[in-house]
Amino acid sequence: MSPSQKRSQQRRGGRRRDPDAATPRGVRRSPGSYPDKSVRVIYVAAEGGRTERDYLRQVEKSYGRGDDEQGVRPFRFHYCDPGHVNGLRPEEAVLQVVAGASSPDDEKWALFDRDSLDNRDAEIPAAMRLAARKGVQVALSHPSFELWLLLHFQHFTSQEDGRDDKVKERLRGHKDAQAFREYDTGSGKRGKGLDDEHGAALHGREHTAVRNARKLVDACPHGGCAARTAATEPIGDAAPEPYGEWTARTGHAPDCDPLRRDPSTDLWRLLVSLGIGTEGSNSKGSTNRRSARDAKKVPHQGGFAQRQKAD
Ligand SMILES: [Zn+2]
């Protein structure tokens, strides 16, 4: 049984269905916990128990102090600890971040995967509609978060029908991804956590990952999706966006079925919203041919930010 199959079985077997189970214990912070308003706080929940959290920790370590020159405002991720050994269902991840945030206008992201082995065809669309109502941005990865990691090293267009074996295989085998050669082949150091070595392998390649992820939006099987129409500004604290408007933030057409965005990942919008991986940012020798409009900084303006076309 592959690790992802095993994970799926664990999820099906050991899941608690009570939505209240998504409420974090002891992680709620009062607004006063972050007294320095110059530091942007992004509340995050992810279905995975470890990989996404470790990844965000590495991003924060590399860029969280901010960089005036690159237009990166200091930020930190407030990771809403799942508290579930088997991770969260997509809707639980949305509820988790809503519960973990201090106020309705906090920036909130939920990360989850397509993962076709996990029988979630009904859950993903429901989780996305819930997220739209709750003002939560979703980073959906199809087939899995590992696609986003792989895009730091190479483009990947193969439709895998929601299975990520090939994605991980490519990641482990890529000549520039030495730190990942034993990724998810066992427990501990060889498991799915991302340490400093992994972080260093990804660092400076964000621009490549963003560019590759944008290309996947443009190549979406729907045919009417375009990264240049995506939006990267935070959701404001006004009334919830209608679902069509909310989902169009991804660059995918409002009627593009999330389950058919094969392959795709929305992680690029989170990074670009922070000013990472944009035109002019540090990059390991990647050629950049995108429009200079990408370099526009996206200020966090508490709900009054203008919608920005991320092209
Ligand atoms: Zn699409």
C-alpha cells in the first residue's frame, strides 16, 4: 500500500465528523497578541498534518522579516494547529481557520488537496462554497501540495487524475532537488516534513514555481481560465463575495470545476500576495518574461485594497 493510500485509509477510518472538532484548542489569539500592526498576520489551516505547516514555516523564515526593496511587508503565518493526527477534511480546514482567526477581517487561507484516493468529490466543492461565505481564500492543489513543491524545479502538465505518485517521483528524482530525494519514502527524516535543507532547496526558486503555476491556470482543461485575471489582494471585511467572484480570484473561470483543474495549485497566489516570486524578486537564474505589471505590490489595506489583476 502506498503512503497516500495508507493516508487515505487512515482518514476514512479514524475521522471525527463533528464540525466542532475543527475548533482549535488553545490557539485562539486576541487581536492584542499581535501588537505590531506593521506585521501582516495570515491565518492558515491545512488538511495535512505536517508538510504545509513546515513549508510555511520555511517561507516565513526566509521572507517574514520583510524586504523594503522587494516590496515584501513583514509577515507571519499563524498556523491553526489541526490537532488531528490524521489531518483535516477540506471543510474542517476552512472551519479551523475561521475559528483560529481573531476577527472577521483577518486574512485567512485554507490549504487542501484534490487527492482522488480520498473520495472527496462532494467535499471539495462544498468546502469551497463554505470558504467563499466565510471570507477564506483556498489554495487547492490538484493532485496534491507536492505539485507546488515540484513546480519550483520543473514544469509539470501531466494529468494524474488526482493521484500524486508521479509528482512525488519527479520531485525525488529531480537533479536540482537533492534535498527531496528521500521525500515521503519513510518516517522521520524521510517522511513528509520539510526542514531547513528542504527550505534551502526551494529558496530563490519561488519565481519559477509561480510562473509554472500560472501556466497551469492558462492551460486548464476548462479552456476559459487565465492567470492574468487572478486576484491576489486579501479579502476584505465587507459582505461575503458572491461565489463566482470569489472563485474567479484563482484565475479559473467561475464555472471551472475545481475537481477538473488537473493539474493545478493556487499556492502561487498566496506567495504573490506577499510579494514573493514576483517580477524583480530574488530568483535563482530563472528567466523572466512576464509583464512588469506583476511587479506591482499588493498592499494590505484591510478590505479596501483594489482588485488587482495579477498579470
Ligand atoms: Zn480552470
